[in-house]
Amino acid sequence: MILLVDFGSQTAHLIGRRVRDLGVKVTIVEPEHALEQIKKLNPKGIIFSGGPASVFEKGAPTIDKKIYELGIPILGICYGWQLTAYLLHGSVKEGKKEYGPTTLKIQDFSDIFYGLPESTRVFESHGTTVYDLPIGFQSIASTGHVQYAAAKHSSKHIFGVQFHPEMYHTKHGRAILKNFLTRICTIGVHPKRLDVQAMIDEIREKVGDKRVMGAFSGGTDSAVAGALVARAIGNQFIPIYIDSGLMREGTIERIKNNFPDLLGMKVTIINARREFLSRLAGVTDPELKRKTIGRLYIELFEKEAKRYPDVQFLLQGTTYADFIQAKGKGKDRSAHIKSHHNVGGLPEKMKLQLLEPLRYYYTDQVRKIGLKLKLPKDVIYQQPFPGPGHAVRIVGEVTPSRLAQQVEADAIVVAELKKANWYHRVFQCWSVMTGTNSTGVKGDGRFYGEVVALRIVTSKDRMTADWVRIPYEILARISTRIVNEVPGVSRVVYDITTKPPATMEWE
Ligand code: XMP
């Protein structure tokens, strides 16, 4: 078993998942309970996660230094490494901030970097850096800006890395964690399989003879969640689709035509397009926008639920990435990034109990579950689409005309990527109404219209993303079509920012 100390990182759960995927048990603990839990559980290794604080900040989370004396292997990641260096009297300072991909040059291949090439791509996200190593430590890898991007103690099994091996965009991240587990902690690894039948049994047990209403968005997550519940409880399930008008072109048709077959039952459709637009009138703050949409969804569900007095559960296709990005309240140390409508925006006194069978799964796992349930590939491999839909892709107020522009521009992006066989090669692609105007010339006249941005990204788990080096000809076609076909658009630009530091959505 591995003990994972969570210093509030967005990716602490991801570290846990990477380790569990290798068939090794993980217990996640708060820093202040780490020593007592280590003594109680006797883990074979300890991992310190990253975290948003700086070690010298007032109130920054810390651990009991005795942990370093126990002889148990330790791997400190980002904040976990800085804290280790700080507590063992190295020097840690505010340094050059590094966010996103960078090249790691490895000097020592004997332990955690066993079998890796001399240089490899890693993902970093830090503003604090280790400047002087504590006594007994030596550097094992560096980057262009950071000399001690990775270090080890020469006799104790203590390792530190400045970058994030758990992130998918760190090319050899899995190998680094596996090396730590097998070579340093001497644990055998046995990659794990998904047990869909166990998920279905669990839902049946939890729900008993009660009824469940299902919140559909038309996307993969809610379709997979719905199919799981339909298999588990059959007609006790009431699938509903609230048509907000904020979804992609073609969504409502798909819900009407494909979903009844997919679930083996009829889907109730509630047309609420007008209501969403009127609630969104005048709302420009992104968080308020998310919450407004989230609240209206729930209100409409609650109203519908009154027609079924025996309904006790509300099904949502929330995945772990939705949940982790929306956390950050109460005791939780990770920073609050966004209120995903299906998590952070829920009213406090919701009358239905939530059923979230995918809560601990990432997108790639959800797709595997969908495959095991034999759902059609176009449902499983469609791109994820945010719950608040186009509203968070329209910077500023969502008006009927801007929504129409966005739906049209987005449909062009999707159609052109499909035509060029690129749609399935990217994680997500979409357009953004940026809220900025620019001058153009149409015909012989001056024209002042909105700038549309294109966002096309790769990602595996939504926690990190890179922009796609899409062929220029495809970008050119999209640009020409949008400025010609979408009224009121003057210009198209391409967003070339990684996550981190940017998030994928603009709002
Ligand atoms: P960000 O912008 O947070 O996006 O980097 C990460 C992933 O989450 C999707 N996203 C959402 N999904 N409800 C959702 O169900 C939301 O409120 C929401 N906001 C963002 C986004 O499309 C990307 O895949």
C-alpha cells in the first residue's frame, strides 16, 4: 500500500488513480494526519502531492519531519518536493514560473528514471523552485530553468520531482511512478481492469425499489451513466432531457432518434430554451452564468420530479474531472477553479439525492465502460461538451443573436474537422465568441464585428491539455467559412495556450 499525502493539488486524485491503475492500493491522507496514519498503516511507500501554496507562505500545509527518518521510500511531487527540500534545510525561493510543457534532461538513470531516454517532455506548474539542495541530496535531472528538477538522497530512499509525473502530458510519467513503486518501494504491479457488472450491482443495491430521474445532456458521460442505470433498474429509471438550447447543433435530434433504443425506454423532453435565455439576460460574470444555468436545470428537474412522487434520486454523469475542478471549498486545500454546473452550482437544499456512478472515473475510463456496455461508437467517442454548453463559450452576455452565431460557428468547426478526418484525433474542438470587436472590410465597406477564437485541444483526462498543431489548410477553411457564413463576425484567431496555465474553456 502507498500512502498519498494530499497538499491540495488539483491532481492528487490523479496520482492516486495512476498508482491504483498499476494494481497498488492507495490511501489519501491530510498532511496533519500523515505521521499517525503511516504508523498505523505501515505503507511500503509515501507520495507527497503538489499543492497551490508556497512553502514559506503563512499557513502553508506541512508535515512532521519525523516522516523522513522512518526509512520508508518517499517521492515528493512539486510542492511535495519543495516542502521536502525546505524542511531538510535546502533553500526554496520564488523563481521563474514554469507552466506547461518543458524538456527534462536526465542525468541519473538508476532509480526512478530507469529505462527513460536522456531527454523527455514533462509538464510543470510551479512558481517556487528549489535553489540549494539539502545536505545528502544530489541532482538527477534538470530543465532549462530549474537545476534541481529532480533529486534524490544518496543513501535514504527520498526522491523529489519538480514536474508532474501523474499528468498524461508528461511523456514517461507512468514509467516514473512505476519505477518508484517497483524499484524503490519493491511493490509488484498488476494493471487493473474495470468491473462494469460490479458498478451495475452497486447502483441496484443503492437504489433498491426507489425511482431515479436521469439528467441527460446528450454527451458521453450522461449516456454512459444512463445506460448503467437502465441496465441496473430498468423501468424504475425516468430519463429526461432539458432542452436549454445551449447544446451543439443536432443534439436534440440525436436524443429523440437514438436514445430510446440505447436505453430501451422513452426520453421525456422539456423545452426550456426561452427560459434559459431570459435567465441569462444581462449575466456576464462567468461564475454567475454557470450557477444560473445549474440552478435552472435543477429547478426544472424538481418541478418535473413532482409528477413522480416516488422519485428519490437524480442521476448525473459527473466524472472525477468535473468534480475535482469544482472542489476547493471547506477543508479542501485545492484552489477553486470553476463551478461546473453539475457540481458547484447545485442549490444547497436540493430535494433529490444525487446518484453519480461515474464520480470516480475519468473520461478515458468512462469510454471503456461505454464500450463494455456496447453503446454505439459515435456516442462513446463524441467530444465532451460542457454542461453549461455554449454559454461558457460566449464571453459576456448570452443574447439570442450571439447564441445563434456561436451555434453556427461551432457547427462549422465540427463539420470541417470531421470532413478532414481530424474530429476523432482531437479531444475537443470549438469556437468562442470572444466579446472583442475588430474592424474588417466586406465588399467595399468598413465593417466592425466580433472576433471568433478557435480552440482545438488534445487531452486524456481534462486535467492537462495541449493545443493541436492542426494543418494550416484546415484552419484556413474554417476561418473563411466562419467570416463568410456567420453574420457579424469580422475575424478568426487560433488559441495556442496549454492547460495549465489556461483552462480549456474561456469561461
Ligand atoms: P476547463 O475549462 O475547466 O475544462 O479546463 C475542462 C473540461 O471540462 C469541460 N467543462 C465542463 N463540463 N460542466 C461540464 O460538464 C461544466 O460546467 C464544464 N466546464 C468545463 C470542458 O469542456 C473540458 O472538457
